[in-house]
Amino acid sequence: MRVYTVMLLQMMIWSGYTFMEWLSKHDQPVYNVIMFFVFFYLAVVVGNYIMKSAKKTLFTTILSLGLYASFHFTLAIM
């Protein structure tokens, strides 16, 4: 159940990143990369707080990022 909770919270974090990226569409790409790492760190910290396992947290974070990116790119194609 913890993995499901972390996945949901991380999907919210990635949605927040997409919203912030949309708001800062005129910024330089360097700032978007820095913002991505800030949101990635936030997702790892939230996941580690709930799961209490660094290995599971990293795997879940990468899985949620991949799932969100595939969903995001699929919607961009349509």
C-alpha cells in the first residue's frame, strides 16, 4: 500500500513540475533542468519519508517518472 501511496504523491509532484514548466516556458533551458532536479529531489524525499527504504524509493521514483513521461508524451502525440 505504501508503494501505491508514493506513486500517487509522485504523480502529483510530476504534474506540479509540468505546470511549473508551462509557467516558465520563456526561461532558459538551464533553469528548467535545475527545476527538474529540484522536483526529482522532492519526489525522492517524499518517497523515502513514506517507504523508509532508499532502494525501493529510487525504484518507485524512476518508475513513476517513466510512467508519467510516457503518459505525457502519449497525450502530446494525440
